[in-house]
Amino acid sequence: MSFALRIDDRGRIALPAALRRASGLSEGQEVVAVVDAEGRIVISTADRLMDQLREACARMGQRDAASDLEGWRDESEADRLHRLEHPIIDPKGATRRGRELLTELGLE
């Protein structure tokens, strides 16, 4: 199934009802748009993306990473600012592991 879509002057794209039904998307549902390694835009629900991250982390032996991501998603703005101002991880190691995860998901 494919549809020709147009980006409006505000950068929005309307997804036709048939496309939403076929993909299981519903009005008001939170979605995440990701550009994959080939430059394609992939739209998924936040829950599906978290499932993919959990599976990829498990395959890579990084089970705690998905739990960390879920915790970060649910944290308050104050907690988020504190975490960013006071990192407790090695940025170089985190960057390497993050790139490995993106590669595992086919996003880099």
C-alpha cells in the first residue's frame, strides 16, 4: 500500500484514514518519526519503538538500556535537566553503545 502525500506550508503531513487503519494508528496517538540509514522516514508508535529498543538491547546484551530509556521518557522536566547537567555515564562509551544500538535497529 502506498500513498502520495504532500507537506503543507507548516511542515505537516496528513495520513489518509486507510493508511492509519492499515498501520494500526489512531487519532491522538503518540508517534515517533525516525530517519533510517537509507534516509527514509519511518513512523511508529512510541510503544512499538520501545519494544524494538528492548529487543535490540536484549540481542546486544544491554538489558538495562531499555529500562533506562523508559525511565527517561517518564521523568519530570526537572529530573531531565538535572540528569543532563550531572551525567553519571562515560559519554564516549555511551556514544559508542548508542551507535551500536542505532546500527542494530537499522537507523545508522
